Amino acid sequence: MNTPPQAIIVNNLKKVFRKRKGFLGTVLSEEWALKGISFNVAEGETYGILGPNGSGKSTLIRILSTLLTIDDGTVEIMGHSLPKQERWIRRNIGRVSVDAAFYKKLSARENLLFAGQLYGIPKKEAERRAIAILENLHLENRKFNDPLDELSRGMQQKIAVTRALLIDPPLLLLDEPTTGLDPRSRRDVQEYLERLREEKGTTILLTTHDMQEAERLCARIGFLAKGKLVAEGSADELKQKAGTENLEDAFIELTGIEFGKDEEEVKD
Amino acid sequence: MLTKIFRPLWAFVFRDFHLTRRYIHWEVVNLFYAMVSSATVALIGVASKDFRLTLRLTLGVLLWNFLSSLFHEIANSISYERWEGTLEYTFMAPVSRLQHLLGVSSYASVYALLRSFVVLGGLYLFIPMTLRGANMAGVVLVIAIGGLAFMGLGLMAAVLPLMSPERGASATEIFQGVLLLVSGVYYPVEVLPSWIRPLSVISPAKYALDACRKLMGTDNPASTNGHLAGASLSSVTPLLLVLALMGIILIPAGLYVFGVAEKWAKKTGKLKRTG
């Protein structure tokens, strides 16, 4: 049987943050954000990472986005390894973080054209693509020229999704993209992600707190707790493994952590 | 190929232009303040009825306006991205740091130049000045070459907010303050206490000011209130060479230091919004 080509191969990935504390910084403290995690994501698959705050989800996304270096282990993205081939990887990934980070005084148009030009897309083409994506996300065109700080959180997040998709990336890294969104905006984003996967075969790595979102979007889910990938499988497999009716109970059963309880956050 | 190199570089010019446009009311306020503070310094010369002192101070405020604005824009480009929370997105774009910093520096140069022209226009309202006889073409050349050295210093200072999100921006202000103190912008560096005077040797602003004063004839006994005896370009060649050498050393050094700091920031997680 042929195994499908892998978009992400993470092997024994470790990340530690060292900080100097105390008077004159003489005390060195170590906090392990990732304690040797391994997983693969096949091309065209949507893979979810579920875990409470401080479990290492954002650190993982940042490493895959080339924003953090690896302390141990290997990461391969579409056949390219980190950190050696990070320039190629940067060109082929789109990322959406939990906070829609923009130049708040600039309009959506100006922010998106800036992002497009950074990736070498001509202004007109970037504008055409941006409008098409925003229409799909049900954002009114007239908001395109408004400063970002005048738009709601939901609208800002839709523009963040547009920015990530502007380059038509084969891999999307989504770090809690729907946290804090109203139900309508959340549904718009989720529907669009489903369509992307179906129509373009985009690979998606999604971190989330939202069990329903994970069940709806992800073919497979990994439970991340205290920097370790505790369990992995489809939602049904995980529930079966834990002997529970729902995914939240499965998470509690398999990790020993209550989902609403944040772990002590590792400051990366 | 050229488009591939210049489009990302142009993206930073595009972004910074629109940011200036969106914050235009603050730009106007800052410009007004720069104009007024420049005039108050230059008027000290008018009050003492000394045209040489007036010219010296006027040249000082104008050159400092240009160089400090250039330095400030480049040095604070990282702090600004931290405040907005966009730093990670800029650093994960497939853009070389050379393209990134050249883009920022290109806009900063044009911005600083235009700003200095506006301040000059404002000064004309307060200070009776003649530039007849001054070697203005030479002055422009000195400013251009001196600007390169200041770009290099700006790149080095931009590293500070990268390394320390909380204290880095304050450190760049101190860096700029020390430059102002030791460069002899308004006074000869000889009046500085001996313990701090050696620092003036490494300030590009000192050489730029010395060259400009010669080219304008500020200290030339042959200069009069109505006609300046500006020096020829050849008489400031050694100063130009020092400035060019500083630019040649400081720009690559700034890029190198930035690269090292970026690696360190990626190891320690300092690129994150709040660090």
C-alpha cells in the first residue's frame, strides 16, 4: 500500500526556553515547551492539535513558521527541512495567529497589498485575490478601505485569514483562528477552510480549544499536554480509546488535564 | 529577476508611506515642533548679532534634523512592529534582511530629506539667511555620504528592540542622545569634558558637520553677512573619505549584527509580540 506524501514530518521535536533570573541574572531556569513530539500530516489533510493554554501549541506553530529555532529533533515541511530550507518553507506557508496582528491604522487593502508585495505578488493581482477571498468569507467590500482599528474582531480575523491565503499556500498553519469570533464569523471561516481543502487540497494544521471545531474540520487530532503529544487519531478513535462519549471527556481521560484549566504558560 | 528583488523592498516603502499618511496629524505636530525648536536654537545666533554663530546653529539644527530623523526611523522600525504586533509576520515573509532593511532605509532617507526641507523653509521665516557663495552641491554630497553611515548606526540600534522588547526602544533613544551630545552639533567638540571627547571621533555626524561648515564657509574669515566663502569639495576630501569608510563599515556591520540578533531572538522566543 502506498503511503500518501507527507506535508509535515515532525520527529522528536524539543524546545526549551532558558531564562536568567535573580539578582544579576545568576540563576538559569529552564522551561520545556515541547518535550519530544512526533507526528506526520499527509498532504491535503487537516490535522488538529488540541490542548489548553500553555501546552505548547503556539510554540509548535511558531517553529513550523520559522519563527523559533529547534533545540532537538527534526522538522520537514513538504520535503524541505528546517532550518536549512526556511526560505522555501516561508514562501509556501500561510499562518493565522490567535491575535489578528496588523498595522491597525492602515486599511485592510493597504495591509493586504503590503503582505502581497512581500511575497512578490503585483499590487493589482494581490488586490484581485484579496477581494475574491474576502467575498468568500462574506466580508463586505466597502470595509476594504477602512482602517483595521475600525473593524470588529471577526472582520479583522477574516482579513488575517485572507492574508494567509493571498499567496495560495499549499500549507496553512492556523493557531486558534476562530477564538473570540462570533458564531457567524466562526462558521464563515470554518466553511471556507473546508472548501479550501476540498477544492485546492490545502494541507491544514490547526490548533484549537474548540472541540466541535476540531471534530468538524480535522481528519486526525493530536492531544497536546505539558509539551507532550499524549494521544493521536480521528475523533472517533480518540473517543473509543478513552471510552467516552465526547472529545472533551476523551481529552480529560487521556491527558489527565481538565480542558478549561490552563497549564502554566511557557513564555516564549 | 529585478522585480523579484525590488517588489518586496518596495513593499516596505509602500507600507511606511501609508503609515505616514494615516498618522499625518502627528507628522504635522512633530514637524511643527521640529521647526519651532530649530528656530529657537538658531535665534540664539540672531540675538547675539553674530551671523557666523547663526549659520553654525542653523546648519547644526538642519543636519541633525536629517540625520536624527534617518536614524530614528530605521532604529525604531522594529519597535514599531512590536507595538503593532506585526513583527512575526514580517520576519516569516520570504524576504532577506537586506531587502527588508534597505526598504525601510530607502523610505527613511526620503522622509528625512523632505522633513529637513520643510524645517529649512520654516527657518527662513525666522532667520535672515543668505547662502550665496556656499558650496551647496558639496553639502548635498556630504549629507548623502553621511546618511549612509547613519543608516549603519540605525541598523545597529534597531537590534536593541529586537533583543529587549521592553527596554530596547528606550535604549535607542539614549544611543541617539549620546550621538547628539558628542557630535558637536551646536558647539565645537573641544568644549566637551576630556573623558567624553574621544567618543566624538566615532560619530559620523561630527565629520559631516565639519565638512558642511567648511563647504558653507561658516568659519572662513573671508565670509561676510551677504556673501559666504564656501570651500571647494577637494578641501573636504579627507572628511568625505572618513564618512564613506564609516558607511562601508557600518552598513555591513549593522546587517551582520542584525542577523546575529535575529538568530538569538529566534532561539529565545523574543520575536513574539510581547517577548
